[in-house]
Amino acid sequence: MFDFSYIRILTASGAVPSRRMAEVLLGAGTTSIVAQGLHAKQVTQLASRHSTNLKVDFHDAALLRDALHGVDRLLIVPASRADAAVYHLAQVQAIVQAAIQERVQHLIYPSVAAVSLPWAYRHLASERLIAQSGIGFTILRIGTLADCIFHRLPIALRSGVWPTSAGKGRTSYVLRDDAFSASAAALNAHTLPGADLVISGTQDFSMGELVREINLIFGAHIEPAHVDDDVVLATLTGAGVPASIAAGLVATDRIMRRGDAHAVGEGVRQLTGNPAVAVREFLLERRIDVLLASKYGWSRDVAFTRPPSSVQFL
């Protein structure tokens, strides 16, 4: 039987997504979490109730090697802040070097499915570092997150309009929890997963099709408005979406328009044994939360993870 004591996650992300990832990993049998970052204390407190965990400084090579001593498989979750590109790559490089020295057998790295996204370059550079390490690896290519729907939906319910520059482009949507579960399954699998897996929804949508699905679920009469990128950005920021998030939503529209976001696959089922949660299912699950957000707005630090009670309002 596989010895789960030699499986670890290295994380530098903060806030609710990291906490939820820790919950999913611990539930799947992961026994050690190494946390460092702005809100890493939250992750460490959670992990300490269930597992051995270590605090590590990614700038201290000796401490990092100690953290990886005896580790067989390693899930790397680097910083997710939009302004953390250099920090991100420095972390991955330090982790990979320590993994080589400590003879880690397999690295797992959540990357992006759409390589034309503005922030994809940091993931591609990280992938190259991992591939050149000589260590076995699995890249999990995460598709378009359901966050993209949740950030826009309350605004559309208020205004009756869904501004988009995606044209006829298509994409599928995957919940963060499915991405976390797939990562945990890859880390804890008895049989190592393949080198490259797409973690996405199983059905793709154009924006028009997505809006029709939303109208059915919410009894709404939202109309898609086909406009350019600048209008989408101005509309979203004008409605209170933080600029960095709005820019990411526009980038998703752009790659859809170019045909670069068409990621549909069974990676979640392949790793976890369960299909990815369908769009209709997760919208129904969050229906009340979304309706409240259409009136009060999401909180600035909201994370669209399960359970629904984790959602906060202003």
C-alpha cells in the first residue's frame, strides 16, 4: 500500500482558495502541508488539526530541503497574486532545485489550459523548469474557472445585459473545487497520472448559450451584448468589479474569440472518479447567493468555493 506520509503540498497562495485547497487535500489523505505566504497562517492552523505541517521560507534553501526530505510526490501551488510573476517563478525554481537535491520522485503542477492568457507565460516558464528537472511530473491544465460566471452574473441580473467580446467563441467552466479535487487525486493516486491532463468542464458554451442557461435557471431576461474589449472592461469596472479581475474576464473573452479557450475533457473524472460539476448544477447550488449578490454585491475577497455558506457579502 502506498505510504501517504511521503506526500506533500507546497503552497504560497493565500486567503480562502488556499484554505479550501487544504481542506480538500486533507480530506483526500494528504498528511503534510508546507505553507508560506500572505495568509499562510490560516492554512497552517487548518492543517495542524489533521496533519504534520511545516513552515518554510522559499528564500532559505536549507529549510526548503528539510521540508522536502523523504518526500515522494510534491504538489506545487505557487503564488496566485496577479502581480506575483517574478515571485512565482522564483518560488518554483527554488522548489524544483530542492526537489532535485532531495530526490523527490514526482512533481504535480496546476497550470493553465489556455496558453494565450496574459498570465500564462509564468506557468509555461514554470513547466519548463519542471520538465528540465529530470523528475517525473504531471501538469494539470486548468480550464476556465466558474469564477468567470460568478463575477459577471450579479451585474447581468441587475442590468439585463451581458456585455461580451467573445463573439461565437466557446469555453467550458470548471469549479475551483473540482480543480482542487483533481490536484488532490493526482497527489494521492496509487497509479501515477499521465504527464499532461486537462481539468475542465465537460460541456462547452458560447456566451449566448451560457446566457440562455442562466435565464432558464434564474427566470431572467438577460440579453448578450456583443461589444469590444474596452466596453466590456469599462462596464465591469463601472459596476464595481476590481480592475485586475475585470482585466482577467476580458482576457477570457478575448481567448474565446480567438478560439483558444475550447478546453473540454474528462480529466476530473479520470483522476477523481466523479464528473466535473455541470454549469447548471453549480448555478442552481449558488442561486440564492447570486441573487443576494445582485442586490448587495460580492465581498472583495470572495472565493467561489464550496460550501455555499463560505460566500460573503458586503
